[in-house]
Amino acid sequence: MSTALESYINRILLAVTRQQLGGTLKGFDQTINLILDESHERVFSSTQGVEQVVLGLYIVRGDNVAVIGEIDDETDSALDLGNIRAEPLNSVVH
């Protein structure tokens, strides 16, 4: 899987863990620990719009990553996050 991630270096990704984390992939290792720069968390609410919390440089543990995907800038910037309502992600139960 690590060779597949090499093509995403310096591209904007969304990683889904118990959170939704977006940012520019700067590096990773064999256990898919991710280094995201200019990152943010998207916090969902059923009563308010999506809040984007700026995190800056952020390391995501690979064993927490469920899905990784590239973000299309045009599509993402066209989203009106302030009007999107959704239930927050549930806590992880082991």
C-alpha cells in the first residue's frame, strides 16, 4: 500500500479515522502513519454547519486510518460546509 501513497505526496487528502482530517500529505511510513501539513479537522453537527478546525502540521497514526482519498479542489471548494448538517462520528469502541 505504501507505494500507492507515494503518488499522493504533496497532494491534498482526506483521511477518515474517528475524525475527518484533511491536509497536504508530506510523508508516511510502512505502517501508514501520515504526516499532514496545513491540516484541518471537519467537525460535523446535526444543528450547525460543518466546522473546520485548523490543526497545522499533524501526524496521524496509521492504525487509526480507515480510508484515505485525494480531495478534488474544485469540488471541495464548491461545497457550502456552513449549510451541511450531519450527525457527528461516533466514538470508537474497542
